[in-house]
Amino acid sequence: MASAALKKVLITGAGTGFGYETAMRLAEKGFVVIAAVEIYAQVQTLKRQAAERGVSLQVEKLDVTNDGDRRKALNWGVEILVNNAGVGEGGSTVDIPAPNIRHQFEVNVTGPLLLTQGIAKQMVKRGAGRIVWVSSREGLNVNPFTGIYSASKHAVEAIAETMAYELQEHNIEVATVNPGPFLTGFNDRMFQTWESWEDDPSQRLFDYSKLAFPRAQFDPEAVYATLTSVAAGEVDSFRNLEPTSMIEETKRLQQVPWERKVTDGRGTRHQAIQHSYEMQPETPVAG
């Protein structure tokens, strides 16, 4: 099967954000779209939204952490898999409680990888397939208070790059899409997860009621367009970072650990942490 003939696409986390819009746009392009949502309550809502948009979606409940849901997906004949489902846990690496750390990795790493294992083997038997991992710029860089989320996306980067090498002889395409700070609500929700931590607030290093996501955020249109194009096979680059205006900054920041001294800034607050104190939630990029 030629890659151009791939038409049936499964998108996880399609109830909101990047996954929602990509599902709609791929359906508009004529792909057979299986739009997966985490809970049953989202199913009818997404069906109604698709009807209002004038597109046809096969909407399924698929919690990537649920083994039964993952097995169910093996019956759908998936030719293109978009691993988009994810959560973000905000907070200091020394404050986030253990259950929240585990949940972060179960949703962003372990669940998607187990889902992909079964579907990838079906692709190998078919002789073609495409796997798209929605990673993050945080998979390439780090920022204070998003370290555990970033760690999960660094893991996704390692998995995707390795998988690309392992599956190339089987005619399987693997790509990543790496969104930077986009105004979808996801980033700001990360800075609210502390409100439901089951811990002793007096032992926290930071007062999270005073912090916000530390960067202004872009209009998400660029990610909608890029993720749709990568999933459709219209873009052949392995790594796809948006906005492209941040590519050089991202590469430069990847060099910082090679140059950093353990004594750098000792006794002073890092500028990025100060930004979290100064920034207001849902701040758009000017212009």
C-alpha cells in the first residue's frame, strides 16, 4: 500500500484543542476519521459538533490508559495514528505529588505507547502506515513549573525517534509535531492542577496561587494547519515545530545545558520563574 492511499485515521484526545480541529479538518479533506475522546460524556457532544460542521466522524470512547479501550481500537483498521491525547501537570519538580507524576506519564507516555504497539504491528502486516506523535516544544526545552510535563514529552521524543528507525524497513512513517505556547487553555489549566493535589500545602516550596504560565501564547491556527498536513502526509519532515519563529530559540536553548555551570545564578531567582509571578493567565502574543 502506498502512503498516499492511507485514509483511515485515528486521533486520540479529539474532544478539544488540537485533536478536535485536526479531526474536523481531516474529515473535510475526505479522510475516514475515528475521533477518540476520553469519556463517554464527550461522544454525543463531538457527534453534534461534527454535524454542525458538516462532516462525518466515527466518534469513539478511548481512554489511552484503559487496556480494554486500547484493545477495542485494534478492531478499527487504523492506517494513520495521531497520538494527541495528553495532560499537563504544572508545579515544581520537588512539589508535585507522586500520584500526579504517575498519571502524567500514564497518559502522555505509557498509554499512547501501548496503543501504538498494537496498531503499529497491524501497519507492518499491511505494509504501510503513518504514526504522528503530538509532542511539544517542551520535549526539546524545559521551563520552570512544567518539568514533569516536559519530562513526559522528552520521553515521547525518544520513543518517536527510535520508532522511526525501527519501523522504516516496514514502510511506516513516523513524525512529531511540537507545539510551543498556544492559546488553547491547555497551558493555563496546567497551572491550576495544584488545586486538587492531595498533599500538605504547608510543605510546598511555592505558592501556586501567585503563579501563571510564564509566556504569552500564540493563536493555535499554525498547529491546526501543520498537524493536519503531517497527518495527511502532505509534510515529510520528521520534526515539525510551531510556531516556526521559535525554531532558532529552541535550538539555542538545547545548547544551554552544555554551557551551564552548577554555580550559575546560585542564590538568585531564575528569570523564567520571575515571569511566572509577573504573567497573567491567557496572555496572547501581541500583534
